[in-house]
Amino acid sequence: MENHTASSVLASSQAPFERSLAAQCGSADHYRAVGSPSLPNYLAAVTGATHGVHDDGSPAAHPVVGDNLFIAFNGGAVGGD
């Protein structure tokens, strides 16, 4: 789905999972990239900030500490269980 328009994915019969997610959960129709390359965009989408990251380095190269969507959806528990 990356590097494709939302309309091309959500109208495609080849993307049933993505269409189902959008129907059940909604989609960020007006999200705009905050920069290039990809990693700062991903960080901004889940944490609300780029944390000064300007490259696509590994998670080990960019440890990010703090609240994010994954923690919120996990009921505040860090670690997954």
C-alpha cells in the first residue's frame, strides 16, 4: 500500500484486507507526509513527532521513548502482554 494513493488501494479488489480495515476502522484521508525518507513519517504517524530522525536507520539507531499508538492500543502496557 505504501507509495500508492488511498483511492487506488481502497477501490481495488486486490486489497480486501485494507478495504475491510478502512470500512471497520476508518482511514486517515488527509494525512500528509512530514518529510522524506519514510521513517520520520512512520514515527510522526504513531508518536506525533519525528524525534529529530532524518533517515531510515534501524530501530536500534533511533530508540524512541514515550507514548505512542501501540502503547495506547495495548492498554498502556509496554511489551505486548
